[in-house]
Amino acid sequence: MNISKLVFENVDSYIVTSEQTRNYFTGFHSTFGILIIIRDKSFYITDNRYAEVCNSFFEGTSVEPVIIAKAGDGYVKAQEIIDSNNLKKMGFEDTMSVRDFTELKELVKVELVPVGKYFEAVRSVKTSEELEKIAKIMAISSEAFLKTLQIARVGMTEKELCAEINYQIYKMGADSLAFETIIASGANGSKCHAVPSDRVIEKGDLVTMDFGGRLDGYCADITRTIAFGKISQEQEKLYNTVLEAQELGLANIKPGMICGEVDGIVREFFKSKGLDQYFVHSLGHGVGVEVHEEPRLSPNCDIKLVENMVVTIEPGLYMPGAMGVRIEDTVAVTKDGYRNFSTCSKELHIIKA
Ligand SMILES: [Mn+2]
């Protein structure tokens, strides 16, 4: 359970209402719930529908399940817990809706302290348990990609190729996809978030595949650009430039580096080649229970990398109307560098045609 990551500085407790954050801290999922976190004991309030699973899930843990008859009684129960534990200052997630906040403020009589980006910061640094979960789904997703290479053929549509890799991700053991797979072939490659279309993949196309599964709540994120048949020197040059940029980004992943600076180093490299206007997004982002989370490796991000953060490095070049290349790995920051979770190589894979 990730509850143990929390420290109590200006508050004596936390109240968590969002589905995802409750799930993140406890590992338990319910559509309705209120989680009250206190130093040595926490309470998970949920309704009848979850009674059986909730009781057995938290058995023998520091979390006490509190089952109520209907969701409407949730805050009444929360107030009882606040009173009986003499809680005075509760941290709360300020990303909740105005409607939820109004209700919370009305029904719970305690000082509410917004946590700002504290939960996101806590989430950004992974425990060894979380790292192994990410390693596992990254290995599954990498293997799924390698398997798909054996099936990929000229004449397939983007949708067919998408279906193949999605199928392999599930077949290798993922619970679900972490996000909608991107397949961008030929001229579609210049759209960095292209949606797979009916376009038939032709001889001489570069095809960008951005994919990842989810397992045990944790996401994988990988991008590879592959070639179908013989490609031009210009295409190969673009590929090698992006690969060089990606390796440069990786080489700068270590504790103490500022996220915006790592982005800047890669942006400068593209600038030196006169290509920076074709690098239209950030260098990378954190990965965890969400596929995009803190920290962002973007120009204005002043967060310092620390050991056990998990981030992507994914430079790309997008030539409008012509082609695109993106290469992405998800890595963990280690004591003196990084650990790459992708297990599929980055040499240009060429599908025989
Ligand atoms: Mn990504």
C-alpha cells in the first residue's frame, strides 16, 4: 500500500474522495468511497456493494473498512471518524470539482487544507514494488511489439496493425491497454497523435507505433518507428537523428538533473541540425498509475529528477505531409543514471516486402 509514502507536515490527516487516488494509496477499487488517512490508522468508507471484498481486502492491514448502507451517509460517517480521532486539519485534493468541494465543506466540519501537487509529487517517486510492476508490464509490451513484427506485412491497414499489437499485449498477460494505441504510417506519421485509419501500409513507409499495456494498475509506454520494405536515405537519416536525440536524452537522466534542462539539451541538439521546429512536443513525462503523470520533461518544468522517478524519453520529428519518427522508452532514474524498462531494441526494424 502506498499510504506509507505520506508524511504529515501541516496536517494531521488526509481525506481522499477521488476514485483514482483512493485506489493509488490503498490498491482497493470502488466507484464510491471516502478514504481518511491518519498516521497509524486509516479508514476506507464505502457502501454495501463492496462489503465482502472490502472487508477481506483490508483484513490484517492498517486500514479499517467502514461499510455504510448508502453513499449519502458517507460524510456523516466521515464526521464521526473525524470527531472520534480528534482530527483538526485535513489535507484534501484540490483537483476535485467545485460541486464535490462544496458538498465536502458543507458536510465535514474540520479545517480543510489543499495539498496542491503534493499527491502528484508522492506518486512520482516509486517504491521498489511499483518499479517491478512497471518493469513487468514494460516487458510484456516490448514482447508484444516483437511478436507483432513477425505478423506485420505491407498491405495491412493501420487498423489491422493496431489490432495485432493490442491482441498481443492482452495475450502476453496485460489487464488492459494503458491508452489507445497509435499507428501512424507514411504521411500520417507527421501527426504525433494520429488515430489508426484505414490507410493501407505501403512499401517504403515508416510506421510509428505508440503502445503500452496496463497491469496491476501500472502503465507501460513505448514508441517504435519501423520500416516496411526499403526506405530512402532521407527517411533513414531522420530515423538516425531521432535515435541520436533519444540516446542523448537518456544519457542525461540522473538524479539532480532538472526536467526542463533535459528537454532543453535535446531541443538544442535538434536546433543544431536545423530541425527544432519539427519537434513539436515535450521530451517526456512521468509514468505510473496514469500514463501521463508528474514530472513533465518539458521546457518550463523545474522539478529535479530523483532516484526512483519513472519517466519517458520520447523525442520525435514530424515532417508535415511527408513522414514522422518517434522513439520512446520508459526508464527509472537510478542512483547514477537510469534503468531502461523497454526490452525491445531500437535498431531500425525492417519488415520484409
Ligand atoms: Mn509517452
